[in-house]
Amino acid sequence: MVSLRCKNLVKSKLEKLSIPYYNVELGYAELTHVVDDATLHSLNIELKKEGLEILDNHNAIIIEKIKNIIIELVHYDESNPLVNLSDYITDKLQLDYVYLSNLFTKVKGQTIQQFYIHHKIEKAKELILYDEKNFSEIADILHYSSIAHFSNQFKKITGVTPSLFKKMKFERDMNIENL
């Protein structure tokens, strides 16, 4: 799981620099005390080598938390809960959803719902490529009300229907086999 890898990576970087911490979660680390600027700079350099960075802007931290909550929900939550997204995010962050929504839209240029839908479609593409589930099962896993709703949203985001996406994958696989 990506989040576990990132958490372990951050822990190892903190330990390498002898920075004491008491909690590392996806999107943040809680230190036992304030560290000096030089140590913080060294940590940032170490994290950047791994494609990570320290966010010190309060709004950027909130945006990252929202993104991480959605990514975790769509891609990694094995229980696959059917939730009201606004309530789910509000419960996780203990902040007003209208505030979060306005902030996310202002900073990211898209709504939380649009970000969520894009990740649901990415998950759908992944499931189609695995070729273990039919479209009805994928629509159900991703909590679409119907196959038609799933198909329409998939086409709106990708430009092709799920069937055409699957066919293009099949044709690409056939071309590779014929090389």
C-alpha cells in the first residue's frame, strides 16, 4: 500500500536525522518538540529526494489532507464504505465542509466532488484493466446508482465508454503479443 510506504519512508528520514516524533500518518508527522530551521531544511532535502515535501502553509496542509482522505477512500479502503463524502471529510478533519469545499476549489481549481469523481474513474480504469470484474460489478464497487450512470461519467471523464476502453486495452495487448 502506498500510504504505508510513505509513512515508513517519513519515519526513516526522521530517524536518520534524529528528529523525535510520536506519530506519522499519511499527510503529516507530529514531532515531540520544535526543531531548528537547519534540521527542518535537512529533512525537507531528504524528503524531496523521495518526491515528498514539507508543507508549512496551513491551507496547503488542509488541501493535502482532503486529497489523501479521498485517495485512501477510493483506492485503499478494503471495506468499501458507502458514505456521504461531505460528512466523511467533515468527520475526518473536524472542519466545516463549506469552508473545506471553498478552500479546495479556490486552491485546486476544481471541486472536491470533481476530484473524487476523477479518482473513482481512475479506480474504474484500474479494475477494467485487471479484467476480473464486469462493468456492473465495477459500478457497484464504486457506488454508482446504475451502469448507465457509471458509463456516462466514465465517458465524460475519459472521452470513451468503458467498453471502448476495455477494447482498446485488448487491442493493445494483442499488438504487444504480435511483436
